[in-house]
Amino acid sequence: MTILSARQKLQHFMSVQSENSDLLKAQYRAFTRQMPMMYFILLSSTWALAITHMQFAPLWLTVAMPALFTAGCMLRVMFWWRTRGIDPKPDVAHAALVRANRLAIGIATIFTAWSFLLVPYGNAYTQSHVAFYMAITVISCIFCLMYVRSAAFIVALIVNGAFVVFFVASKQPTFIAIAINVLLVCAGMMSILMTNYRNFERMVVSQQRTQALSNENLQLANIDSLTDLPNRRAFFAHLEAELEKAKVEGTRLALGVIDLDGFKPVNDLYGHSVGDRLLVKVSSRLATALKASRAFRLGGDEFAIVAPIVPEDEQLVANANAISEQLRAPYHMPEGTVHVSASMGIAVFPNLASTLEQLFDRADYALYHAKKTRRGGAVLFDAEHEKQINIEARIEHLLKQADLENELSVVFQPIVDVCCQKTVGFEALARWSNPTLGHVSPAQFFSIAERAGIVGSLTRPLLKKALACALKWEEHLRFSFNLSAHDLNSCEGVLSLIGIIENSGFDARRLDLEITETAFAHDFEQVKQSVEVLRRLGCGISLDDFGTGYSSLTRLHALPLTKIKVDRSFVTGLHERPASYKIVKSLLTLSRDMGLECVVEGVETPEELAALAGLGGTLVQGYVYSPPLREEDVGEFLSRKSIDIAVTGHQ
Ligand code: C2E
Ligand code: CA
Ligand code: CA
């Protein structure tokens, strides 16, 4: 090591480094914590030395000077005490540490000088006390200044330098020995201090890295990696913060929940990579369509908008529809032009929604209605929806408590072959009559049971009852039974159905299980597997409400279907509505091409029936032949010589 580099090194140790602001702050904090202790040691040792010298030395040395030191130290401690809780800025911390360095020079010099001034007074005992005082105090102070290395060096250098020179110069062997001893101990301590300080430095740097990493993780945890929009987690945090703000400021807050229509077919038809790129395009369109609001991706093809500035309801819906409009414009991809639309449900705080959960649930409820009634448009949650929610909650409550074995019953609607005017089978339809609610529509209580996850407890008793009736029928009659998505999305559910079918003694090959397209929307693979198991058992599989579920043909093709049932909505006014006529025509052609039987549902009038027959439709179900019948009326219906085309009373 050259002399220059040794000097540079010394300079480095004795000055406050300012490159790392976190290190500066950590030093500052450690120093402020240990400062009072340092002054306490310094003053208590000083007063101890002053007291042993009182009878020998003049008062200005034994009382006045220690009192002055005490006052000075107290002032310093008070200053630090006041600023102790403050998280300093790097430049403030740097300035404070530089000041501490300078003060270390002053304090070390003054206290050393004072100690030496006491030496000429007193005897060998008191002189030994001075040596002890200096040695012990400097060691303690170095310890307290451990994290301000420069100040520790300054103190060690000044006090020990003077100490060694002074006591070696005394030529007293004991003092010389003490001086050498103190010098060696201090050198050892300084080396420990250096190691300690390096560890401290490393600890701060590693904390910095950890912090940076966790900041990065936090950022990643809140961003959707595909679209770069803030994700579901960020959404809830943002919504919560905005809601609190709106509560405090008494302002309105709107939440829009968006679900893309027709996204799944795009995924199926073009593959996931196109689906992903479409989501990226939708996200960027959504983000640019917004001004003060923020967009989030909640997952899949679901997005959300949080709008802190909310116009009047009418304008709000108009704005939302404008966004849906922009999202509906065609997406040009290298693979082809893709069309999707965006349905949106909106809820506004504080109107009809006062908590985060309520706001989200109600926007979701409005979305559900948008999907059903205003596909590709926006629906605002309103008082009517609230009323509906209350009714549904009541139904759910009573459904959970109901004696289902007794309250549920089954009616049967004939399916007729129009060519030979013969009944070919019956569809079982559930009826629920509750002591409090009276008759509840199956469409309503099944959708509630689906949402509440209790549909299995309805399906099982219904299937048992229906099979017990069907067992009495002639063997050429088929029997259809409706299943819900929840009946099929678990292995246990399917196994219990198989158990019921096998125990009933009814030939599974005469059974058609009806499933709607929406059943496949949840977990396509699981539902497909369940359907395959049932198909292997011999059951037929009918796709119910065909045409309403927007499923892609590729998907449907993957299923072992035996029949499709054309939804009633296409049949109403078939003979006078060209659009319906065309749809039914193409659905009939499609089913023929796919080699599937086709039942047309909800045929109410002879005119509709005639139009249908003209299109080649053979299997018909509807009021035109019969409403659903009670079990005891089935026999009578079958015993008729010919099936009248007449509308009788409904069950
Ligand atoms: P779905 O399976 O499409 O049943 C056909 C519905 O259309 C029945 O309504 C039936 O009564 C009605 N319908 C039949 N012909 C005509 C007609 O000519 N005109 C009109 N306007 N309607 C006709 P229902 O019995 O009220 O059942 C409604 C829905 O409830 C069913 O629709 C089905 O989705 C569900 N459902 C009924 N029973 C069950 C069941 O046991 N299990 C499951 N999972 N769902 C069921
Ligand atoms: Ca059905
Ligand atoms: Ca149907």
C-alpha cells in the first residue's frame, strides 16, 4: 500500500460517504438511537473523575467544566430527542452526520484536554483514574459510534493519539504499559468495528435489493401480464380506495363490469393465441375509450371500469353504450376479421349499493341482465332489479328449507311425430309447490338453485319420481329429462345420477338427457366427460334450447349428441316472421347434416305447425298438441285414437 493510498483510505474512513442515500439514512437512525447512551457514559465517567479530583484540583476544573460539558451534552441530546422520530431526507442525514463528525473532533479534543489538565493534581491513584477514564470512555464511545465509522475513527485517533503520547512521555512504566495496552485494544476494536460496519453496509444494500424486488413483485402482482391492464387484485384495491373517497367526499362512484359476447367461439375457431391477441386489442381500445375512469381486466374475457366522475343515470348509460359500441367494431387480425361485442352491467354508489361487495354484486347482476336482454349493450342496476334480488333471496331461503320430496312433482309433455301423428315420448318438467310461495316457475327456481349450488338436491328426487312414472309406460315411448350444468360438473354428481338410473329399472337406452348449451360454458372438458359417461350407459343426449347459447359448432361437434331441440323463441310466429323461418330452416338442415334428430319446441298454433311441417320438421313438442300433463293424465292422452291439434289448459 503506498503512502498516498493509505492517506486516501484514512480520509475515506474519516469522512461521511454520501453515495448511498439508504445507507446514510440507516446510519442516521442507528446513530440517533445510540447517541443518548454515549452522552450518558461520557458524562457519568466525567463526573466520576471530577469527584475523585475535587479535593486536589481547582473548582473550575472539577465543577465548572464538567457542568459546562453536561449542559452542552444535554443540549445535544435534547436536539436529537426532538428529531428522533423523523425519517430524514438523504441530504439532511448527510449534513447531520458531517456535523456529528465535526462535533466528534471538538468533543474528543476538549474532553482529552480536560483529562490532561487534571493529571498534575492529585496522586498516583487519581492519575490512574485519569488513564482509566480515558481508556474506558474512548472504548465506550467507539462502540456507540459503531455505525458512524468516520466519527468513531476521529474519536479513536484523537483520544488514543494524545493518550499514548502523553502517557509514554510520562516515562512511568505502568502508564506506558497502560498506553500500549489501550492502543492494542483500540486497534483490535477498530478492526471489529470495520467488519461490523461492512456487515451493516451489506445489510442495508441487501435490504435495498429486497425492497426493490418486492416493489417489482408488487407491480407484477397488480398488472395483468397479457394486456398490461391492472388486474383483479388491483381492481379491488382501487375500488375500495375510490369507495372510501366517495364516502368521505359525498360523491357518486360508478362501477361497470364488462363481459365479451362471442369470445369463446373466437378462441375455439382460431385458437388461444388469436384469442389472446384479441384480448390485448380489446384492452387497448377500452383504455383509450376512457377519460377519468380506469379499466381493469378481471380475468378471462371480463373487464371492469371504475368511474369516479358520474353523470346523471341516463348519460351514464349512454356513455357506457358508447364504450360497448367502440368495442363492437370489427377487429382486424392477420387470421381474419373478428367480431365480438361487450355487454356491461353498471351499479352506482350510493344509489342502491353502499358497500364494495354490493357494488360489485349488483354490477354483476346488471351484467347478467344485459347478457340476457341487451346483449352487447349496457344495463344499469335499478330498483326493479333490487326487487327481483329480494324475491330471489326469499325463494332461495325457502328452497333450502323446503321438503323437496313432497313439494316437488313432475309433469310430462308429449313429443309427437307429425308424420304419423304418434306420441314418441315425453319430456319430464319439474313443478314446485311451496306452502308459502305457492307455485314457483321451474325456470326461476332452477336458476336460483344453480346459483346457490343446490341443484343436485332437486335433480335427484325429480329423476327418481320421473323414472318411477316412466317405468309404467309402453316400451316404444322415450323419456326426456332435463339436467343442469351443476349436475354434470363433478364426478360425484354424475355417479349419483347413474346410480338412480340403474336402480330405477328403466332402460337407459330409452332415456334422453337434455342439456342446454350454457352448461358447457362453465367447464367444457368436465361436462364433456360426464356426457360421454352417460352416453356410454346408453342414454341419448339432447342439446336443449338450441340456437340461444351462441356456442360454436366446433364445440358442439366434440360432444356425443343424439338430438337437438330448437328453442321456442325461433318458433313463435314462424309462419309470418321470415327471420325465424330462415333460422328454423337452417337449424333443421344442420341437424340433418349432423345426423341428429331434431325436436322443435314450443309450437303453439296450427299455423306454426303447418309451416314447420313444410320445412320437413318431424318431431314437435308444444301446446298445439298438449301442455305438460300430470302423470294420471298421460294414459288418457295416449289412449286417444288420434292426436287433436287443440290448445288445452296448461299445467
Ligand atoms: P325447457 O327444458 O326448455 O322446457 C320447455 C318449457 O317450455 C317448459 O316450461 C314447457 O312447459 C314450456 N312449453 C312447452 N310447450 C310450450 C308452448 O307451446 N308454448 C309455451 N309458451 N311454452 C311451452 P317449464 O315447464 O316452465 O320449464 C321451464 C324450464 O325450466 C325448462 O325449459 C327447463 O329449462 C327448466 N326445467 C324444468 N324442469 C326441469 C328439471 O327437471 N330439471 C332441470 N334442470 N330444469 C328443468
Ligand atoms: Ca328441456
Ligand atoms: Ca328447451
